[in-house]
Amino acid sequence: MGSKEITGTHFDEASGVADILEKDRLESEKWTKKKHISEQPWTLQNWHQHINWLNVVLVVAIPMIGAWMARSTPLKWQTAAMSVFLYACAGWSITGGYHRLWSHKAYDAHWPLRVFFALFGAAAVEGSIKWWGHSHRIHHRYTDTNRDPYDARKGFWYSHMGWMLTKPNPKYKARADISDLIDDWIVRFQHRHYLAIMFFMSYIFPTLVCGYLFNDYKGGFVYAGILRACFIQQATFCVNSLAHWIGVQPFDDRRTPRDHVLTALVTMGEGYHNFHHEFPSDYRNAIKWYQYDPTKVLIYLCSCVGLAYNLKTFSQNAIEQGLVQQQQKKLDRMRAKLNWGAPLSALPIWDKSEFIEKCKTETGLVTINGIVHDVSGYISEHPGGEPLLLASVGKDATKAFNGGVYLHSNAAHNLLATMRVAVIRDSFAQKRAENELKKQN
Amino acid sequence: MGSKEITGTHFDEASGVADILEKDRLESEKWTKKKHISEQPWTLQNWHQHINWLNVVLVVAIPMIGAWMARSTPLKWQTAAMSVFLYACAGWSITGGYHRLWSHKAYDAHWPLRVFFALFGAAAVEGSIKWWGHSHRIHHRYTDTNRDPYDARKGFWYSHMGWMLTKPNPKYKARADISDLIDDWIVRFQHRHYLAIMFFMSYIFPTLVCGYLFNDYKGGFVYAGILRACFIQQATFCVNSLAHWIGVQPFDDRRTPRDHVLTALVTMGEGYHNFHHEFPSDYRNAIKWYQYDPTKVLIYLCSCVGLAYNLKTFSQNAIEQGLVQQQQKKLDRMRAKLNWGAPLSALPIWDKSEFIEKCKTETGLVTINGIVHDVSGYISEHPGGEPLLLASVGKDATKAFNGGVYLHSNAAHNLLATMRVAVIRDSFAQKRAENELKKQN
Ligand code: HEM
Ligand code: HEM
Ligand SMILES: [Fe+2]
Ligand SMILES: [Fe+2]
Ligand SMILES: [Fe+2]
Ligand SMILES: [Fe+2]
């Protein structure tokens, strides 16, 4: 990742709404006429045209060479420690810099921090800030659609690496506004000199540091350079795959993003992805104190020493609204699966005299709350005993049932509803039945 | 516990509803005229009249004597093991027999099991089945009222032991139907000879067993007799105190019963008390496989060997209905605490022309879904960038907001609601406003 080709996407510098839609339309039209390689089946003849070879080199080949070299390179503990340290620097630059600062403007940062993020972010070998931020904004704007670069509906492997190892369909090319990114001279500078900065920061700098400090040039190159970069890449890719794959959806389950502590552990805290897609400009990913989000902690600490400022959080009100709405959805689904008794509007309507008449031939009819119930099957089951229930049969037991003798539980009311037979004319229940009918129409 | 006085309560053998209510009324009337000792303040002169001395002896004095004797009685491991065994027999007889079989008819049992429960239940020194079952049914019928014998609203101590160590107010004497108990000859026999059975089973039998088997008469009396009985008593009392005090309320929170694993551990599985008060005739207290309910397991095993049969469970439907309703209550409470934006019916109604007019002087007005919003404070905050939002100001952005440009999340809709300014005349929003008003009236 990091080629001119893929970082050279065109975008709108100051886009009007109509403008954007028009450009999207034209682009897609152009490509409905031609047939792009990505729309052709893989064959023995054309398979190499499907592949994005530069990315294969950066993400697959170089790491494999690194692994091969590691077999003949002893690992010094100092070099191991430096690898971990450089891993953390690059990781934080991606999550705290590329992602939360530049892609989402979740806070502002002074130039020393931005320079740090730009340099060590390049060491992650994931493209320039400008390209990364643009793709990422498109991912948020078009999540789970054909325009989503890492469309998780296409499976774990596609969203993890498949999308970058093959050529995308230009019909689904998309845009996002990144005028704010271009306004930042550090972003512009990093983008212009990206290949040089990337090679220096990811391979040469670790080699020199480990060579100079521990006299371990080869170990520095292999472990602190190549393999460290590979680990960072795989960890970051997990945000596109794992975070759209495993975990819970406390805020919205209409799309794929999910919250999982495992993803958080792998990605320096980017694992609460359901929250993140819902509240992308919040500088936090984890909102509970016990959830793992070291990137949030770093940003907070930077704000304490004045390097970061203007940290944005979504209002607690909006966050809790999301939780309530999603829980309501789940509850409604559970409710729909249960038997709540016949709807009142589906029952016949009886006069009181009709009820008295019926009781002469049928045993077990009792009126409660204006509704006639057939309790004959329940008499021996009644937790309050047979005698009380038997004494109420053939009568209006509304009072007795509602506290006169015993104030029944919800459970009792629910059971009662499953025994409905008819509605008494001119009762409150009849009004409820009428209201039910009105709502249906 | 176990005196004639407290087991001699009168009750209705085959009670009609009107009958019951009338008797309750008469009793309470009688005692509103006189002033019972329980209604007088405790003084140096009358304190001894407040006390139920027999219970003090059985529940406090004898255990204290037992503890005193234990100081000079070495504990043999065989006697300790026998104490635990007899503890389990008595405990199971109370929970599986007194409680679930007789008080709640949660299943039926053949006579050998009933005889076992009647004998070892007496060894718990908690009164006869007839008295216990009657009090317990009253507790369920009048939970958290003055008529509840162990009224948990009066505090932990009162519901644990206080109620039995003092004299109750006869004004609040209550009844429950126990005709089914009286129909059982084992219940009748145990009640008639209760004092003898109780003394034999709780003190003499353990003494003889430990004496005969391990030549440890004194240890048997102290440990397997007195102290074991004291432990059983305290454990059972926890169902009235602890189970109404600590834990969660997944089924109904209008009354005090609660579910807690700690209570379950102490009481051989009677700790899921919120469930139990809601579904009293279910032979289970714990419905999840990982919850601790050895009494349920015992009943189930007895049914496998044919000693128990007709095990009752509430329908899964009714149980899930209870869960859904309680969760809905909690959710509604959360919802009520949040800001959902001004109600549409409280907003002024604008013509479209009025909106266009206003936009000439005010910046930041935008119409979405027939509602005018003031987004001026949000432009720099917008996660989708300033340009897009700025391009929509002064216009109807319904389409753009709802997927034309970006299909906004719930969170975005919620935020939008907090920016409401007016409703557009003849829009769908105006109809919603009218419906709101109708519901209020
Ligand atoms: C078919 C109608 C009825 C149903 C489905 C029903 C259901 C129940 C249920 C499920 C309970 C267990 C406790 C609770 O959930 O609140 C209960 C207890 C009770 N019921 Fe009913 N009941 C019915 C009618 C009546 C009537 C008409 C009376 C009185 C005349 C009555 C008197 C009692 C009493 C006193 C209890 C308390 C028993 C205890 O908890 O120990 N029930 N009933
Ligand atoms: C005051 C009205 C608006 C509010 C409160 C609002 C709120 C939001 C919020 C909270 C997000 C974050 C993602 C999400 O929650 O779905 C978002 C994203 C977005 N909004 Fe808006 N929005 C408004 C108006 C608009 C308008 C009128 C447009 C287009 C003309 C627009 C375009 C976008 C786009 C493209 C994104 C995606 C950005 C991303 O997730 O990277 N918004 N908006
Ligand atoms: Fe995502
Ligand atoms: Fe993001
Ligand atoms: Fe209780
Ligand atoms: Fe009970």
C-alpha cells in the first residue's frame, strides 16, 4: 500500500451536494458501458490482471521475505523491545492520528504531535494520510454497500485483505469531502513525499536505530522493520474485518459494525466499532472505564500536556438514546415471538345477559375487566387454590382478581389473556377492541 | 417455633370469597376497638409483654445453650459429617416439602416422600406443615402489606427474626385457603403430634444416632441436634429477609422479592425469589441451568424414581412475557430521563414561504422531514464535514439526509430532533403534531 496509483484518487476539494451526486453518476455510467476486469470471471488467462501486484508486494511478499530472513537472524532482546516500541508508535499514529484525528476530526492537535503521527503513521505502510482518510470516510459514508471499499458483506477475507489485493470495480468509486485534510500542510507534505517517508520510516530508520544502539543492523531490519510493519498492517486490517464480524451491537444492528473486546485488544482500542460507526467523531471508542482503549488514553494524556485540544464527545444524551432505541428493537422482537392472547377486536361481543345464559350450560366462564374467560382448564392449576377460583366462576370477578381478594401479578394477567372468549358489550374492553380496530385501519 | 399458640391459627376449610372478606373485616374491627400490646410503645414496664417468649426459647435461648455446651464438647469428624447430612435432610424437607410441595402444590409426592419430609421438616424446628403452609400462603397473598407476616418493608431484622420474637398485631391477622393441606393425613398427623415429633426428630434422634454409631451422645446432641437446627432456622429465615433485600428484579419490581445467587447458596436454591413470587407454583426456583437450585434437582430426581410426579412449571411463554414487561418498564424509565427534542405539537407552524423568508435573515435553518431545524451551532461539529451541511442550509435537505447523500444513523436523527424550530404547514410532520395533540386529550 502506498503506491501513486492508489493514493492518487481524485476527490472534491469543496464539494457542493449536487456536484457530488452528479460526479458519482457520471463515473458509474462510464463504467457500465465498458466491462472492467473486476467484472470478468477469474481464468487461467486473466488471473494476473485481477491482482493488485504492488499491494501483494507490500503486504504479502515483503513480510514473507522478512519471515524467511528471520530464520537466520537471532533475535536480541533489545531489538525485540525496540520492535514493540516502534510497533506502539506506528499503531498509535494510525489509530490516534490517521483515524481519530484526521479521518474523524475527533480532536485538534498541535504540529509536533501531527508530525509524529505523519512520520510513524507512514511506518505502518498503509498509505498516506490523505488516501487513508479519504477511503475511510468513504467506508463510513457507504458502510455495507458496493461503494464501501472494505464491504464486510463480502466476507471476512475480502474485508480483511482481499479488497486490496484485487482490483476494485471503478463503477463503485466513491467520494468524500477531505478539504480539511488538504488544508493541513503536514498532510500535503506527507502525501507528496509519501514513498520516501514510508521507506525510510518503516525499513531504514529501524535498521539504523537498532544498528547504532545495539549493533544489530540485520535484526533491526528484519524484526523492527519488516515484521513489525507486517504486524501493524494485520492489526489494522482487523478493524475492517474482525470489527465488522464478531461482537455485539448495542447501538444499531442494521449494519455490520460490532463491539468486541478481542478486536479492541488487537487494535489498540478500536474494537468498539458499533459505537464508533454511530458516533464517529467521538475521540473515544470505549465509553466504559473498564473497556480497553489505549488510544483514547493517549489522546487524553496529550490533551493534558497541551499537545491535543478540543476533544469531541457525543452528548451522553445521544449515546443513551441509541442504547434505548436498540434495546427497544430487541424487546419488540422478543415480544412479537410470544403469545399475548387473542386480540380483543377478534373476539365476539356478548351482552351481560348472554354471559349469564351461557354460564348455565358451560362451566368455567368468568368475567374479568369486561372480558369473558374460559378458566375451566386452569382451576386445578390455580396457585391461589381451587376454592377461590370455583367461587368466582359464572360471575364478574374483576374486583376479586384486581386486589379485592388478591392483587394478581403480571404473570396472572398474561395467563388470563390466553383464556379470552368474548368481550362484554359497553364495557371498557369493548372500547379497547374498537381502538385496536382503528389502529389497524 | 412450634407452640400451640402460634400453630393454632384458625382458617377457612372451604372458604367462599365473600366469607373470607367478611371474616377479615370482623377481625380487624374487633381489634380497632381494643388496643393490643403491639400497638403500645415499648416501656420498662411492658417490654416482656411484647416478647413471644416461646419463640425466644426455641430460636435464641436453646441455640445459645448449644453454643455454650459446644465449648466443652470436642467435635468428632463423624459427628460433623452426620450433622451436615441431617442438615441437608431437614433443609430439603423445608424447601422441597414444606415449601414447594405443601405450600405451593408445585408437584405431587407419594406417601414415603411425604413422611420423610414431615419427619425431617419437624427437625428444622419451624412449626408444623399446617401452620407453616398457612403463614406462607398469607405471605404470598399479602406480600409487602401489613398482613404479610414477614413484611419486608419493616426492615431486614424484622423480616428475618423480629416478627417471630415479638407479638403480632391481631388487627392484621389474615387467612389463606389450606383445605388441600388438611386433606392430607400426614399433615394432620404431624400437626396433631407436632411437639413430640419435633423434639424427637430435632434433638433426640440425632443424639441417638451419633451415640449409637460413633459413641458420641453429647456431640450428637450439641452439634447434630441443637446447632444443626439453629443453622437450618437461620438459613430458612434468610428467604424472608435476604431474598427480599439483595439482588435483581427481572420479573417485577413493584414488590420486594429479589433474585440473588448468595441467597440461593444459603437456602438450598430458594434464592431466585423474584421468579418465585411471580410463578409460585413452579417446582423450580432457578430456571437457568447455571443457577444454583439443589431443591429443584432433588424433586426432579425423586420424579425419576417415581416418588414425585405431576411436576408443575409455568409456561415458558408466561415467563418470557414477564421478562419482556419488566425490561420494557426499565426502558421506559431510561427513555423518560432523556431529551428527545421539543414535541412537534409545541412548535410553531410555518408556511414554506415563511421558511424561505426567514432564511434571508437567519443563517443555519434547514428543513428535514417537514421540520425546520436550526443547525447553526452544529456546522463545525458535523461528522460529515462542513461543506455538505453548509450546502444544505436554507433548503429542504430531506432527501440528502435520508440517503440521497448519506443515510444517517439513529444518532443523527436524535441529534436533529434537539434542533427543532418549526413545523412546515401541510407536511407529514404537521399530521404527526396533530396526532400528538389528540393523544394528549
Ligand atoms: C382465571 C383467572 C385467574 C388466574 C389466571 C389466576 C392466576 C393466578 C396466579 C398466576 C397466581 C400466582 C401468584 C401471582 O402470579 O400473582 C394466583 C394467585 C392467587 N390467586 Fe389467582 N388467578 C385467577 C383468578 C383468581 C380469582 C378469581 C381469585 C379470587 C377470587 C384468585 C385468588 C388468588 C389468590 C388469593 C392468590 C394468592 C395465592 C398465593 O400466591 O399464595 N385468583 N392466581
Ligand atoms: C443538522 C443536520 C445533520 C445532522 C445532525 C447530521 C449528523 C450527522 C452525524 C451524527 C453523522 C455521523 C454518522 C452518523 O451518525 O450517521 C453524520 C455523517 C454524515 N453526514 Fe450528516 N448530519 C446532518 C446533515 C447532513 C446533511 C444535510 C448532509 C448532506 C447534504 C450530511 C451528510 C453527511 C455525510 C456524508 C456523513 C458521513 C460522514 C462519515 O460518517 O464519515 N449530513 N451526520
Ligand atoms: Fe468500520
Ligand atoms: Fe472510523
Ligand atoms: Fe417471599
Ligand atoms: Fe413461596
